[in-house]
Amino acid sequence: MIPALSVKHAGKTFKRQNAEPLEALKDVNLEIKAGSIHGLLGPNGAGKSTLISLISGISVADQGSIEVFGLDVAKQTQAAKQIQGIVPQEVVVEPAFTVREVLYYFSGMYGVPAGERDARIDAVLKDLALSDKAEERARSLSGGMKRRLMIAKSIIHKPKLLILDEPTAGVDVALRQKIWELVRRLRDEGTTILFTTHYLEEAEQLCDRITLINHGRIIKDGSLKDLQQEFSKNVITFELYDREATALSGVVADGNAYHFPMTDLAKDMRTLTEHYQSNIKSIRSEAVSLEKIFLELTKD
Ligand SMILES: Nc1ncnc2c1ncn2[C@@H]1O[C@H](COP(=O)(O)OP(=O)(O)OP(=O)(O)O)[C@@H](O)[C@H]1O
Ligand SMILES: [Mg+2]
């Protein structure tokens, strides 16, 4: 199956006045499976938005190639753009137009057939809870509503690849939940989603796969479970009341505590509780959070 996104050896360097050129992306390789939600994470300045601007054809890579559903972004730019929806990091709206006019304009630009436009507009207005704002000018919307309008614009043509650059930055809890629901629903309907976030909890909740980027390089790529497994200590730690209890194969003493290598949490817990029974004073396993992994990987 053709991947939704295939980035190969992509590089981007910015020329700067009175400073050395800045290599914002270095040999970036990334593949996203169609129908998945993919999170792109990294500290400020890591290169996330730069990568997004290359994928969406806003700027051009200096090295490498980028394909969206098999379409080369540098050579088949228009066709590649038509199947994408993009929500940039900065909020931009067309202030003088009403919400409906904005959506009408974008539906035409993205080639939604004239006979289907009104129905599509009503559908996305409903999806983003903007129906009662349809006739208001974009400038009169609140910040959160502007962000919703940007998302509405980006999905008006049912894109195959939807790219959201920090869609939930500065939005309230209820709206975040709504955006999550929408993202999940779009994925279930077949849209592939690439999004960036600084909320690691959000990535844990939503993503099928996660890519960590730092200083313009991809430093890790995998499912949350892969990452957790790689970084977990894979041990169960416990304490006993009676330290003279018969040893269990695999258990190692460490000060007052004992460690047991973990393979399957439920099974291992059962083994230990059956062996030591009420002798167990405390027992825990450490599930590493994405936050810990992130901090570990991005510390300089
Ligand atoms: N047009 C530009 N000219 C010069 N430097 C740029 C330009 N755009 C981005 N950069 C630099 O490239 C690096 C990557 O920036 P980018 O916006 O991709 O980061 P980011 O990962 O999206 O960060 P954030 O989380 O803050 O949005 C930064 O050092 C930034 O200053
Ligand atoms: Mg950014």
C-alpha cells in the first residue's frame, strides 16, 4: 500500500543575515501509514513547522524527496496540495468575510463540486460547532473560534492527509476534547492525520505512532508502546515484611527492595503474589510516561 507520507533524506537550510546559515532539518526520513494518527513532537525550534511547510508545499526542501500518497511534492505540487488539508501554527483568518464566505471560498479553491458545497459547509460548521456563527465576520470570532474556523477550512474538501500544527495550543479543555473527537472520527473515516503538539498527554491519547525531533533530526520513531518498552526499566519493584522468605528465581535484592524482570505485568504480578503471598509489603511497576522519554531524549 502506498504510504500517506514518505519523506526521504529531507534537508532544509535557512540563509540568515549577519549569521551562519541555519540547518533546520537534517536528513529527515519519515513514513506515515495511511489511516493513522501520527504525532510529531519536539522542543521549540526543533524543526516541526519547517518539516510541515515542506510536506504541504509551502516551502521547498534543499535535499531529499517528499511524497504524499505517491505524489512528489516538488514535482506534482498542485496535485499533492489538493489532497492535503493544513492548519498552520499561527492563527490566520480572513477578517472581512463571514465564516460561511470563508468556507465557500476554500471549498471552491479545493475543487469541491459546486452542487456539493453548501452541504459540505453545513457539515463542517456542525463538526466544529460553528453553525450559529456562520453569518458572522471572521474578525469578530474569539481566538478558539478562529482556530475552529481554520480546522473547518482545512477539512472542507475531505483531504486524504490532514496536517495540524499545534491545533490545541491555547484552546480550552472542552474544545481540546472536541478536536480530539474530530481527529479520531476523521481517522476512522479514512483520513491520515499528522499533528504536532507540546502536550505529551495529548500524544499519548491520540497517536498511533510518534516521531520525536530535536535540532532538525529525527531522534525516535515508533508506537507509544515501542517507546515505553524501550525505555522502561522492565522491572517490578517490591518490598517484603519477612526478608528471609524463600527466594524466587529471577528476583534480585537491591537494598531493602527486590527487583523482578518484567515480561507480562499481570502474569508476573500473579507469580510474585502467589509465591510471597501476604509477605509483600509494597509492589509497583514503573510505566514510563512519554514525558520521561521525551525529557530523556531531548536533554542536551
Ligand atoms: N524562515 C526562516 N528563516 C530563518 N530561520 C527559520 C525560518 N523558519 C524557521 N527557522 C528556524 O528553523 C528552526 C526550526 O523552526 P521551526 O519553526 O520548524 O520549529 P518548531 O519545531 O516548529 O518549533 P515550535 O515548537 O516553537 O513551533 C528554528 O531555529 C527557527 O528559528
Ligand atoms: Mg512550530
